Amino acid sequence: MTGGTLTFGLFVAFILLTLGITIWARANTRGADDFYAGGRTFSGAQNGVALAGDYMSAASFLGIAGIIALNGYDGFLYSIGFLVAWLLALLLVEMMRNAGRFTMGDVLARRVRRQAPVRRAAALSTVTVSVFYLLAQMVGAGALVSLLLGIHRGERFLGMDAGTARTVTIVAVGALMIFYVACGGMKATTWVQIIKSVLLMAGAVVLTALVLGRFGFDVSALLGSAADASGKGEAFLRPGQQYGRDVSGDAYQTIVNKLDFISLALALVLGTAGLPHIVSRFFAVPDGRAARTSVSWAIGLVGAFYLMTLALGFGAAALVGRQAIVAQDPSGNTAAPQLAQAVGEHIGGHLGGDVLLAFIGAVAFATILAVVSGLVLASSTSLAHDYFGQVLMFGRPRESQEVAVARFASFLVGSLAIVLAVVARNLNVAFLVALAFAMAAAANVPAIVLSLFWRRFNSAGVVAGIYGGLAGSLVLVFFSPVVSGKVDPVTGQSLSLFPAGVDFHVFPLENPGLVSIPIGFACAVAGTLLGRDEADAERYDDLSVRALTGAGSH
């Protein structure tokens, strides 16, 4: 049995297991509470494991390990950034859980008089952020599965070449996520996340133990070996390989590099609190005490996981080598699977390498599938509850109507994501992740923070903040180097979305957060001060009590 066949078999086993769970969840999903929030029956521990699963995406597992393997210390900054972001996110989303019912729109609308424009803006922001994040995950899934199944240019698997396999993977992932959400709602999505979290943590623990075992559980020996194999020596363990680099003789570019790093950090730390699928996860528990238990479990799992990414990244640098990683994938996304194969072969020969590679490949596939399902659920919930239920039906829909619209919305959002991902399957879509985080930070976070903490905030401020943050992020990214004008100084190949020779970038930063987040806050404040509607002190007091104590929630 080849490694690709074994990996494919594990993919199929995971899919069959999750399909069975979805069918069970469908039989036990009856009303809006069941579909949107799993009936609020999940324990704090269960929801904490699922919450960690929502947060630990394929970018966390594969992307961070690859960045550390190629850039050393600078890659570690992603681990720190995501962990710090998690702590800040938990402060806000637990308060939102107490103040809302199903969506971010519930929280924002609770304290304003004119709710319809607020819910429209919240629904648009939720869908926009989710679709950009979905695209990056699904295009990445197509590329990743082709590599894990061993389908390279000119080779075939099950009669498919690499390009066809990539397209089929995108469509399959999209079809599965639509089925999970449309049929099983939050119950199915949560159990998929729990299974994925267990598999991901198990895979990370096994790989970390095997890597450290190769170096006698001496971390210093691991770091030294990684530095030697990198070809950069001790510089590999110090800042400046990728972010904030000093450019000799070019003070302007040096400043831009340092500002770009600050901008990336801001987007990572603040954007997480505005990601719709993270917010919606907190509505699946029965009370504030269970929400706090979820927080404790999630912090423990996320903290342990990001510590293990150090061993995975530096282990890949030491045992696989930069040259082999770049040859397989220039961005380093296959560093963790390559590491699994290397340590597996060391223990059990070729078969051991194939088995461990197949397991890690299945974990990566499960990770992508679970995250995209959470994103589609967040989008369909916001469209059905915020827009259809509260705007079109004036807050008086029948539950059966709202759930039916949510199922249909999951089909629409999923289908849109499939079509866009197939069209973009051969493009460099790294900017989509940065854009999703930047939009979440610039559009959602100002509205959330000011709703919770500013008494004078009103509906005009919410709407202006969301639309201003979304528009600012989109415009800045469109005119940034990630879309045009960035070329590899050695090969001359384009590192942007557009090909080499096309250059219309006027905004120097690749990550817009440093500018777009202040734009979002400024628009929210200006909208509040210039808006005609008055703030409602009673609504603010009610929201504050609910957010801080959980009293009267749901």
C-alpha cells in the first residue's frame, strides 16, 4: 500500500465517521436553538475542546510549523501572536456570549434603537470575513491534498492529474461542509470540531515526542541542530529573518518592514476577537459558568499546541532541511507532513514513514474540514437570524422558517465559496488570510468594543464602523504589494496576486491593520457623534449587566 493510498483511506474513514455524526445530529435538531447553538447542551469541557478546534486551523498546524522551519525565530512570533490574540479574544467573546443569543448582530442590536441597519451591517461583515477566510482554507486544501496523496505534476492518482485532484478536493470539501451545516447545524459542527481537536492534539503530541526523542529531549540540541541545518547559523534563532528586517542603505524600506510587522501583529491579536465562527461557538453552552469552563479548557489546549509548534517547526528545519521543504512547497506548508515522514522512517522504515505521514495528512484534512464548517455555520446563522428573521420578518419569524432559511443560506454560502475557490485554485491566496483578519479587526472589533464600553455609542456609529472598516481594509489591500508590485529579487517571479510587470500598489504595507483598524474606530466614533439617533442609556445599562454577569442572558 502506497503512502497516498493509505492517506486516502484515512480521509475516507474520517469522512464516514463525521457523516454518521451529522445524520445523528439531523435527527436530533428540531428548532432554532438546536440548529444555531446545539440546544446549548454542550458541557464546558466539550465546548472548550471544540472552541480550541475552531481556533487551531490548518494555518496554525501547517503554516506556523512551515514558517518556523524556514524563518526560525520570526515564525515563532506567529505562535506568540495567536496565543496572545486568544487571551484577548476570550475577554470579549465571553462578554458577547452573555449579551447575545446566536450572533454578533444580537449583541450590537441589543443596545441601539434602530436595529435593522445594524443587523444588515453585521450580516454583511460576517459573510464577507467568512468567505475570504473560507477561500484561503479551501484553496489550501486543494494544494495540500494533492501533495499528501503524492500527486505531482505529470503523475496521476485514481485516474486524476494534480490539477484535477485539486479541483475535486475543493468541490468535495465544499460539499461536505454544506452537508455538515445544512443537516446537522451546530451539533454536527461541534462534534466534528471535537474529533478534529483530539486528532490534532494527538498528532502534535506524537510528533513532538518523536522529534525531542531524536535529540535526547534536549531542547538546546534541537535548536542548535536546526540553526546548523538552516544554513544561517545563530541568526536563525534571532529576529529579522522575515519580519522587521533592516535593509542596508535603505532607511525607508527598513521603516516599512518594521511597520509591516507591527501591522501584522495588530491584525492577528485584534482580528481573532472579531472572527464570526469564534464568537458563535460561545452560544453553545447553557450558562456563564460553562462558558468560563470552556475558556479554561481552550486556553490549556491552545497554549500546549502552540508550544508544540516550536518542536514541529525547528524539528522540520533540523531533520528535513530547508532545501527539501522548499522543493516540496516554497511556502513551507508541507513541513509538518515531511517531518512526520522523516521521523516515521527513522523508527519503522518506509512503512513507518508512510503510516505517520498518512495520519498527519488525515489530521490536516480534518482540520480544514472542521474550520470551513464553522465558518459556513456562522455565515448562514447570521443571514437567517439577523437578516431574514430580524430585518425581513421584523423580528417575528417562525422558528421553522428561520431554520429552513439557515439551511438554504449554508448551501448558498458554500456554493459561492466552492466556485470562487475553484477559480482561484492556482493563485497565490496568502493575502486572503491577512485580509480576513484585518477586516475582522477593522470592522467587527471597533463595533464590539464600543458597544460594550461606550455609553454614547449608537446605531449610526455601529454601521459607520463596520462599513468603514470593511471598505478601508479592502481598498488598502487592493493597493498593497500583496496584490501587485512585489517580485522575488533573485528569480524575478511575482510574489503578488498579479503577474510581474503589473504594479499599481501605492500603499507600502502588506498588512493593512495598522491603518485599517484606526479607520474602523474613527468611522465608528464619527458616525456616533454625527448621527441623529440618540444613545439609549437604559439599553446600555442592560447590556453591561448581561455582559459582565450573564444575568438574564438567553
